[in-house]
Amino acid sequence: MSQDTRKKLLEGAQKCLVQEGFRKTSVKAIARYAGVNHGLVHHYFGSKEELLAALVQAVASGESRPYSAESKVVPPPAGDDAVMAPAGIETFAKNRLVPHLTSDYNKLVMEMLIMSAEMPLVAVQIKMLLNRRRAWFGRILDIEDPTLLVLISSALMGLMLQYKLDSTIDVERAVTQLFSMIVKTNKKEK
């Protein structure tokens, strides 16, 4: 399997989802965004669903960045799993979370959630993605309580959805406040 063609197809699928939405993301549209023949989707992935599941897996593993080149998302530094100091919350929110919540990542997540309702392979990968994100938040916030991690993830997803509907929401302030409350609560419990 040519890794270059596979990568082009994954990037084409991501761009197509963000630009066109799931309903208009066909095999031909993905191939057009990738700049390859549409038969290569089936050759490399077997089906559109398998390609989209591979895209979610690539995003979850960090192989594919879930945002456009135009966004200002700061890539994760090496050693990204270090426990975050309370003083770093504002920087973390501003440089890491807000760009994700307000960039193409927002649109991509919404489209992935829509896909997961109709595509079981994608749903499995979305579940794995969400589990990885919760585990990552647990590591950087030094939280072991799975219920609290679900609440954090849910709050961020809800904020993402609200921002999608109303871009005047002050996402930076909301995320900073959320993480300040979490760190304070977590400190009291330890």
C-alpha cells in the first residue's frame, strides 16, 4: 500500500468532511479532494465507511491533525502528558483548547458524530477517540475519576456545539473557568 496515496485519501476525506459535510462526502468527492482516481478509495480502504473509520483512527492516534493549516492550533509538544500546573491553565486553554474548539476541528467532530450514527465502524473509532481524549485529560489534570473525565469531555463537546451555533460565545473564558474549577476541586480532594 502506497503510504502517500493512503495519506492523500485520508487528507481528502478530512477536507471533504469539513468543506462539504458528511451528506455530500461521497467516494468521488473524497477522491476529488485527494487528487486521485475514485477507484483508489476501494483499493486502499475497501469502502467509504472503512476510509472514514481510518480517518477517525488517524485523528485519535495523532497521525492526522484534526484542523486546517489555516487554524492557529498549537501542536502538542513532546512530553505532552505531564501534569498541568494550576498556573498553566489559562495558557493551556488559550493555546491548546480554544483553537480546537473554534477551528475546523469543531466542524470535523460534528461531522464525525453524524457519521457514527450511520456507520458502525466509525462509531467504534469515535468511541476509542473519546476514550483517548478522556485518558489524556486524566493524565494532564491528574484525575482518575472516570465520571469527572466524562463530565469534562462532555462540557467541552457542549461548548463546541454551542460555539458552532453562536460564535460570539467567549470560548477562552469558558474553558479557562471550567479548568480552574476542575483543578480547584481536584486539589481539595487530594
